[in-house]
Amino acid sequence: MTLIEILQKEGRQIEEEFLLSSKQGEGTSQEIADFRENAVQDFLQRYYPTNHIVSKGKITDLDGTQSNSIDCLLLNPEHPNLIDSRGKFRLIFSDGCDCAIEVKPNLVRTDEIHRALKQGISVKNLKRSRSSILLKKKYPIHILEFSKKIPFYIFCIQAFETNKLIETIKKYYIEHNISHENQIDGIIILGKGIIKNLIFKELNLYNSAPSPIKENTGWYFVFYNLKLTHLYNLKLTHLIKKIKLKIDHPEVII
């Protein structure tokens, strides 16, 4: 079995677990949410080295600023093992957190979208003490500063049609005066595609006329492809308003 075949199977398994969660949770909203979060956490844990830990909870930076409780947190080997007798972290530091993911199975409700965006803002208000970029000389200072923020993603099964979803997000950010730096990094819609929010043109690796590589910013939608969707899941620590793209030779819609 190839890696792609394994990833395809994993994708189907997550979808099946989400569908079964209502029965497993016996109808209570918290139990249903727990089963769904566990499905995503288990997936991530299998594809990262054993010295990385997938957990949940609030993140605290060195200034004492704390985020809301987030469903999935990818903790790197530098994070201290501050767990209690039940294996839960007493404190999660921003410098030990590589990525935060909020699980929202159904983004066809505006209130659910808003809740997810608020979760993202609470994470983006934090700051790590150093950049996650290794080759710092290759990037200007504004990107190095941005990389001190924790990448934040939303994982869902269903969502509004892409343009409506993006417009709903943009409207919320405009109404609440949220800077680009404090916006989400992306949304993974299982079985459909990936929405990426490209803040800086220097980080744009899409090549599509009339928007060549490193020449544009904005909201990008990559239509579903099993290989791309799950490999993107494996690269959640990568940095990633008005653009819709197709894979390979994207068309740009202003």
C-alpha cells in the first residue's frame, strides 16, 4: 500500500468517525465534540514524530496572555512535560506550540464560523519569543515577526459554498477591525478542498497567470485533491483576500 492510499483511507476514516460521533456521544453535544476532536488528534499524532504531542487547551505566552481553549495543539519536543496524573497539560507555552487547530464539523452556520474566528483571534494575540523560520536571512523582518505567531487552522467536514464562506469571514474581520496578521491561516474542508489565507506575497508559491509566484496575496481555494489535502495536513507549520484558485493552472477571480 502506498502513502497516498494510506492517506486516502485515513481521510475516509475521519469522515466515518465524524458521522458516527453522534451515536457514540449518545446525543450530548460535549461528548459528540470530544469524539470528533479525538479523531483529528489521532490522525495528527500518527503523522508526526513520537517526540511531538497532540493535546488541547489554552496557550499562554511569556507576557501572560492566554488564548481560549483550542481543540488540537501540536506541541514540539521543546515543550516541558507539565502533565497531571491524568496526562493533561497543566500549562501550555506558546514557544512549544507549532500549530493550533479548531475542529468545526459544520461551517454552514454563521454563528459557528464566528466562534471559530474568535478562537483564531485568541491564538493570534499570542506571540512566541522567537521565529519558527530556520533560514532567517532569506526573509524580511516583517515576515520573521509574523512567524512568531502560532499558525491557526480550522478543520471541517461541511461548509458554505467557497465564495460565501470567504465573504462571511471577510465581513466579520472588517466589522471587527481585525488586522491581516491576526486572521486564520487556513481552513481544511475534508473531501472538498483547502482555503489558505496568504498574508504576504513573499510566501505565495502558487504560479498562475496573472498572479505569478510571490506576486500576490489573498484568500486562495485549492480544489480537492486527496494527495494535496492530506500532505497539507502534514505541513501545518508552514506559513500560509479575494482570490479563488484551481489546482495546477489556477484561474484567478478578483
